[in-house]
Amino acid sequence: EKDEPGAEVRVTYRELLELTCRLGNTLKRQGVKRGDRVTIYMPPCPLAVASMLACARIGAVHAVVFAGFSAESLADRIRD
């Protein structure tokens, strides 16, 4: 659901799987492999969910940081 009442996005399991596979392949093309660490910095949305699932699918460890953190706080979370 989005912030506005009545504004929602519906995603089927098939659409989520296809998006997850595409993102996983994109990560692999960028050199991300099993055991690598990935930080996902985006607002809560279907793409964020697919990104988390894509990391899990290829075996990359992921951390999720949602918007609202200062640059310094974000850097601290990435280092941790």
C-alpha cells in the first residue's frame, strides 16, 4: 500500500518471481556473487521486496536501509 488511501500496487507471485530473477541476473552481471554483501537503500515497495529476494536467490547477504537516514548514518550502517 502507498501513503495515499486507496493507492495500492498489486503484484502476482509470477510477476514477483520474474522481477526477482531479472534483478538477480542484473546483480550477477554487476559482479555480485554468493557471500557478497549488498545494502538495499530504497523506500518500501514491491521493487524493494524483489531486491531482497534476488539477493537471497543468488546467496548474497543483504541489509535493508530505508530512506530517512542522514548520509553519515547510512555510511555507518553500510560499514556495520
